Amino acid sequence: MNIYIVEGSNTGPVNGRLAKAELILAANALNLNVVENAANADVIVAVGTGSIADTSVMGKKVYVVEDIDDVFANPKQIVNDAPNKAKVYEQTAITASASATGIKRIVAVTACPTGVAHTFMAAEAIEEEAKKRGWWCKVETRGSVGVGNELTPEEVASADVVIAACDIDVDLSKFAGKKLYRTKTGPALKKTAQELDKAFEEATIYQPTTNTSSAKSSNEKKSVYKHLLTGVSYMLPMVVAGGLIIALSFAFGQFQEVLKTVTVLENGVEVVKQTLVNELVGEPHLKQIGDLAFSLMVPLLAGYIAYSIADRPGLAPGLVGGLLAVSTGAGFLGGIIIGYFAGYLALLITRYLPLPKTLEALKPILIVPLLATLITGLVMQFVVGTPIAWLMKTITVWLNTMNGANAIMLGALLGGMMCTDMGGPINKVAYAFGTGMISSQVYAPMAAVMAGGMVPPLAMGLATLIARKKFAKAEQESGKASLVLGLCFISEGAIPFAARDPLRVIPCCIVGGAITGGMALAFGSTLMTPHGGLFALAIPGVVKPVGGYLLSILVGSVIAGVVYAVIKKPEVVAEEVTQ
């Protein structure tokens, strides 16, 4: 007989494990087979009270031993009694307690492409709305620094509903068997109350795919745009690291003569030697590290686009396709194209390649990676690489030689796009373009993108200072935070203002962002890192020229802030109009 032993949520970290160990020893003494999952078990023993985190036991016969002392007193008796005393397990304790108290329990996961602003702002909005309603809530963030405020199995098991507010592909396997509602960070941030209501109305039982042959179910299809954002989110840390390291190499290069050599006397003869400082951090060494980091940007972009489409089977062909995009000169544009090709190719092979059942297990680890990688590599080399490399070379030459009206128009376009939806699709398209051009050593577009993206929060913060009486107390406090977020290049700091007064805020920001972007490129500004805001200026050489760049941000922010301060209706008037 196969027996599976599991702990309840209220057993405690020590007692539960000790009791489980006692039962395993007893089962072994009785020549019973202890298995690792409920699917292979003839009977299941649950130690202690509370919910069971392993949702695979739902609907199976489970013998729940509530008093752990009984286990320590006679574990063999517990094992012998299990087949006769086991009952079909239904997780009713949580829902019963929730209905009795009227307190709902929700858990959520938030994730955005950059993992900086929307991730945490959406989490805060969900927690605040739940708090207003008197609900218990905990939100796990999947940000740029990894998982934050991680949900425990017990918290997941006790939740009435799970909300996944994610703009990118994230692992949700821990929520198997739970009612899950999918949305994005934007609605979760701007329409939090409606999203929480919809979560309880529209949530469905989440069942992750257990094998790659059923890669993505029809109700979990993601948009082409979301695949791109997934790739960008994984690529972004490499862009930041590579750009800043190369900038550091240039900064050290400015002091090359000081660091480079030292004159010493050997046997009365002056000998010039390299200093240890130069050996460790000299320009060639740092630049090599930065260049290697940059060389991984496009492979990561292509690999995780493919991963978003086809899950793990798409990763290998996507990474290889991205490496070939770099070697053929196709750059980030080639990486995007081959990433989609590799992902959908792996998905098609996974779903539709017929194999005997004896070979089905080899599909995800041998057949799909082999065929998808081989075909992707050949297509990149003989079909996609050459024309895309020519196109990238043409774009690079045009951007590098661009000046005058053309530069101003491009800067105004990128700056205005960054302010249109403040972290939404239009904003991310401009951001992805600027980030991608960094991989081709074209740094002007990113200057317009970052400068323009800083305008909305800076402008709104400035408006709350200029026309303080027109803003409610809460908005005045938001204005202070908005100024700080603007300095950090977090456009989302203006979202509370845009959500409350979109017809005035958004046009003002677009105008200010366009002016900033146009001025930045008119000054010939370049930026070597895709994030950091004004704090990136701490490293010499990241931004050039510094004066023109800062002036562009100042002028655009002041214009947008002053115009909005003038046209905004006082808060009292606005409330009367709303009523």
C-alpha cells in the first residue's frame, strides 16, 4: 500500500515535521511504501489541524489526525487506522470561517516589465482597497530585485481568491487548485475596487500545465505585446549593468595618465610600471566586462520572448537565435523577430509533432530543443540575418548622423510617447526602442526617452507647489512623492493625478515631454543606461552633455507643471462638478 503523509497549516514548523517523521518510520516498519505525492497514494494521512497546502489532496481520501500527541503516542496505530478512517477531503474550514466572520482573504501577485514602479504601486493599491473593506490581504511582488513579501503555502491555502496583476509572464504554479483572477498592473492600480469585485465574480480554478505537450491553454493566451515585455524585463538588468560599467570605464579613461603608470628605481635605473589600480579597474578591463554584458542583452531578449510563448522548450532556441542575431549584426530588431519565431516554432512542435507514447517523454528535453534550435539557427543565418542586419546598419547610421530638425522631431516623438500613458503600452514601446538602441551603441534615443519620462511626475509635483490651494491635502502629499519619483525616472508617480484629471494632466505632460525630448536631442544628448534618472549622473560620462540634458528636463517639467497649475480647477469646484 502506498501512503502519503502531509502536514496541516497549524502544526507548527517543528512539531509537524517530527510527527511526519514518526509516521514515516512507522510506515517503513510496517513495510508500507511512503510516496512523495498524493497522485500515487492509496491513502493520505494529514498531521494536525488547519488547511493543507498541497491542493492535490482535494477530493481524495485523507485521514486527518488533529491531535499530534496521538501520533507520538502510537504512530503505528495511526498508520494502521488510516485506510478505515480516511474520508474524502474538502477544504471547507477556511471558507466556513470566512463566511462566519465576514472577512474575506485574498492574496495577490504583481509584476511589471521593469519591476520598479507599477509592481509596487499596484501592490499598495490592492492592499489599501482590501484594508478599506476590512479584508485580509497580502501581496507578493515580483520586482527587479526578485520576490518580495513572499506568500507562504499556508497563506495561499487559506485565501478565498488569488489575484495575478502581471504584465509579464510569471510562475503561478504555487496557486494550483485555487480560484485565480488575471489582470494587469494598470487596472489594479487605477481601478482597484472594480478589479477586486471582478476577482470574486470571474475567478476560475487555476490548473497549470503539467507537461509541455499542452504548453499553453486557450484561456491563458497572451498578447504579442506581453511576450515582448517579458523579454524586455529579463534583458533590462543586463542593459543597466553593461551601460554603467562601460560608463565607468570611460570615467577611468579620463584619468588614464594618472592611473596608468608609476616610475620606480631598479638598480639605479628609472623603470615605468603599471599601477595595481590600473591593472584592476583600468579602462580596457572594465570596458571588456561591459561589452560582454551588452553581448548578452539580445540573447536574453530573444530567449525570454520565446520562453513567454512556449515556456521552457522555447528558451534554448530563443537564446541561440539571439546570439546569432548579435553575430550577424541583426541587433535587437533581429533578436525580437527571431525570438517570436523560436517561441512559436517550439510551441508548434510541442503541440503538433506526433510521437509514440514511448518517445513522448523525450519531447521536452531532446526533440523540441534539437529541432527548434536547429531550424531557428538556420533561419537566422540564411533568411532573417542579412536583411535585418542591413536595416539595423541603416538605422544606426541615420541615428548617428541625425541632427537639426530630424533630431528634434525624433526626440519630441519619444518624449511625448513616454508621457502618453505613463508606463502603459505606448510608453513601453518608446522605452523598448531606446533600450534596444543602446545595444547598438546608439545612445541618443535613450536620452530623449529618460528625460521625457521624468517630466510627468516632476510636473505634477511642481504644480502642487505652485497652486497648492487647488489641490486636496492628499494630492499635496502625493505631489511630494511625485517629485522624488520623477528624479528617479519613475513616470508612474503622475498616475494618481492622471487618473483623477486625465483630460488636463495627460495633454500637459505630453507637451512637456515632447519639449524635453526635442531639446535633449537638439543639444546632442546621449545616455548610456536605461534607468536611474538623475542619480545616473553620479557616474561621469553616463550623460553627455550634462548641462543641456538637465536644462531640457527643467524646461519641459516647468512648462507642463505651470500650465496644469493654471488650468486645474480648484478641488472644491471639481468635487461639486462630480456630484
